[in-house]
Amino acid sequence: MYPIVTKATPMKPSFLELQFSNGETKMLDVSKYWHSHFFSQLQQWEYFNQVQIRNGTVSWPNEQDIAPETIYLDSK
């Protein structure tokens, strides 16, 4: 089981500073997801900045989210 996200802070242009339930702080560059039509709205700062924590992962208003294990493994 992977740690869950407890806090997400958006940072321009495409990074999230993430705090996890195990105390780690990591950075995730979401620009690699932009090629997907599903995540294309994240290119807009005003939208990207609306990130929220839901069910231990990051989520945006139009129900885009990234699996918690993917977030943990892809962040540095």
C-alpha cells in the first residue's frame, strides 16, 4: 500500500508539491499527462490551480484524477 496525498500545492507551470501520509514531500510534474485529451485542461494555470485532495489523491473539478500509486511512484 502506498502513502496517500495529504496536501497538494500547485507551482507554475506544471508542478505539484505533494505531502504524503508518511511525512514525505515530493514534486510531481504533470506536464507528461498533457498529451492525453482527458488531462489537457491542466495546461491552463487557472484550472490547474484548482487542485483538491479527494480520497487520498489529487483531483480537479472535472473529475480528472491520478491514481495514488502513480502519483507516489512518479513524483521525486
